[in-house]
Amino acid sequence: MKARAIITGLGAIALVWANDLRITNFSVNQAAQTVTFSIQWSNAWRLTTPPGNWDAVWVFVKFRPCNAYTDPWTHGQISTTLADHTFPAQLEPVLSDGSAVGIDPAPNNLGVMLRPAAAGTYATLGPVTVTLKVTNIPATGSYDFRIFGIEMVFIPQGSYVLGTLNGWYNYDDGAAYAFDQNGNNDNPHVPYNITSENSVALKWAGSGATSITVPAAFPKGYKPFHVMKYEISQGQYAAFLSTLPSGAASLRYPGNYNSNRNRLASNGSYPNQYYSDREDRTQNYISWHDLAAYLDWAALRPLTEMEYEKICRGPLPEVRGEYAWGTTNITFGTTLSLTPENGTEVFSAPANANCTGYLGWGVNYTGGDGGQGPVRVGIHAKPGSPTREASGAAYYGVLDMSGNVWEMVVMVSAPDGTVGAPAYDGKWGDGVLDWTTGQANETTWPLGNPGGFGFRGGSWGDDWRYHRVSGRWCSRPGHTCGWTRDPNGRGGGQGGRGAR
């Protein structure tokens, strides 16, 4: 699971993270408007049997005139003509909806989604060489170039169950405020079968007969999409900040260095003004505006809370009180295996640890770097943990959907309509921010105050109740999680990931 950041060549930087994902030998031919690189990653898959999906790498390029330290980086536009590129036999580009081989059409041709070309599981895929034509690279002049890779997981089209059974107001069973078709304070409650992206009237347990109609454009998880396999790491967030103009970067820098295991520092030098000595560790202290800016910059988009449940549960029936791995068994890790941590550490105790959660007031990890806070991304998926429960994996292989840091998601409106974002349409980011405010510039994203977002899945600072798949305690207004309404608020348990 060790992530790598490798610098190769004058002015050409490769920045990657995931399951030993490596992008090396990065070079640029400006006259031909091409970039060439080697890529490999471990434990890749493409399955024809359930769950019938694959993992992939979202690759994108940015460039800027040399020494133009106050200028924004330009996001590369990938040619939509497949003959303009060279792909090895082991890899192929796929549209973001998984429907066909190809590059997403303009204006969304802002990267390439690379998946295994053939069905199978691969201990290591690559290294193989890829050449991409980037049509807006200047043919002459002196430029810095960076290439980024983020590991993704494909979520196929299909029906799923939203919500959970029984227990409309039993705080301890994980069903309180879950989506529910009855919503009238009686038992048993009936979860929703989401069978299309058509508009749907939603209620949740305890809300009486009141409901909210979620329009067809709001992403509900039925249609196919790719999602980040891991939560944003400190290395990823540092690389993002290091490609922003200084004013925008300072606005998006979360501070809180060395608090709750946050090691993101701001005193580096070019090209890494921002850096972390624990780059594989999940980034915390991210606000909603921070997350949205990162996703816009990477040409991704925020998840919705409906998609969160689809990712966790897949097509399986709901289990009352289940966690992201589909059972009600949860064990928090207490002891880290390496001191200091180096990105290969695991929880060595308890032996069956499958979640990162609350150990008690003032109780620190033993081993590792100690303290309380998030751990490296995907830490529970280790040799000897072949099941979903053992590795803490959601149905489709996405990791840390319960625990580590909260997943910030676009929520449906509350019944009273006070907050929420049913107008959100899932538009992808364009690689460009408002450079003055450092914020995402996507007008259909819920970026106002109060924000139309909520939290799912719990964090390292939360007990077992908050990690439930269907629990909505922090995805609705008027509750003890009301502090989540501040889109600029930064907490030690806040993080997230994106989709495309």
C-alpha cells in the first residue's frame, strides 16, 4: 500500500498515490504536444464476476511557464482521438461512465481513466509506457510540467437499497434518521429500492409524513461512475496546494500542523512549498470548501450521500446496523506496527482490526507515531485480510468508507428545506478555481453558507454508532452535528474523496 512520489527530469514532476501506484520516466515533447510516462500499480483487478468492476487510475497533466510562481497552472486537455495516443497492451482508456473505450469528450477531456485491458487480477500491473497527446501544450517556450495519478474504482450501473430496517429512533442501532419509505414513527420501516435516476420522494425515519423530492439530475448512485479508492492523502493535498497561486494556496491550507496527526506543512521550497512527511496518511482538517476546491482542481466532483450508500452496499440487501463492509462487526485498531511510520505500517493489534475509530478520551495509538488521528489510507487492506470485513472494504472494493475521517457528501434537502442541494447535478470539475478566493468555480455545486453537505461514515474520533452505512446524524440540520453546516469549518476528523 506504500504510495510513491517520484521526481524525474528537469521541470517534469510525477505525483501519484494509491496501492503502490508509480508514475516514472515522465518526459514531455512540446513540439509534438505529447507526454510519455511509465505506470504501474499493485493489486489491480478487472472482474467479470460480481462485483463486476475494476480499478483504474485517473491521470491528468498541468503546466505553467517556468518561474511564473504567482500564475495558475493550466490543466491539460487530452486529445479525444485515440490514434493520437500510444497505450500498451495491458492498459486501455475508458470513459468515466465505463461505457466504452475512449477519452471523455470535450470539454471534459481533462484526463484519462486507465484500466486493465483484460479481465483478471494482477499482483502488479506494469510498468508499462503510455504516451498522451495534450492538445493545449505550447509548442515552444520554457514550462514546468506535472503529471498526477489517482487510483479509482468503478461503480457499475444498477439498483441498490437505500436506508435500513427498523428502529426509527434507536440511536444505538444505526438506523436513526436513515432514509425510510414509511417515515411515520412505526416499525418495521421499509428501505427504498433505487432502480433508476428518476426523481424520487425521500423521507427518513422519524420525519413523519414529510418528504423531499430529489430531482432526476441529482446523482443517486444508479448510474455508473468512478470513485476514489482512498480518501485524500496528505501527499495529494500537499501537491494540490503546491500548484496553486500563493494567495489561493494560503486560503486552502488547513493549518493545524502536528495536531491530531496532521503533518501537512507550509514551509517547503519550490516545487514542494507544501509537503508532509507522512504523505500516505489521510488528510484531516479539510473544510467543505477545501474539498470542493481539490475536486474541481482534479476534474472530479463531490459524492452524494445516496452514492455513498450504493458504494458501501452494492446490490446486496440491507443489514440493520451494518458498516461499509456489510456486517455489524467492528474492531478499532490500537497498535501500529512500525515506529516511526513509513507508509507500510498496519494495525498489528487487535489482529482483527478493520476500522479506525474512537479509542477513548486521551487514549493514543501504541507504536507508530502515537497520538490520536487518521492513519494511512487503506491501512486495513493487508495480506491475510481476504474478506470485506477483515479489510474494511465496501462492496466494490473502496476502502475506509467507515472510519478514519468523515466522508463529506452532498446531501439531499431536509424536509423543511432549510439546507441541502437537490439542484446538484454531478457536473465534473474543470481543473480551474476562482484564483482570488481559492474556491471551486462550479455553479451547480452547493458552495453557499450554510452548505448543502453532510458527513457520512464516522471518523477516528467517533464511536461505533457513527460508522453505520445508513446513519444520517451528520447529514441533516437541527442536530448535534449542526456545526457541519459551516463550509469553512475545519475539524480534525474531516476529510473526503471525489468521484467522476
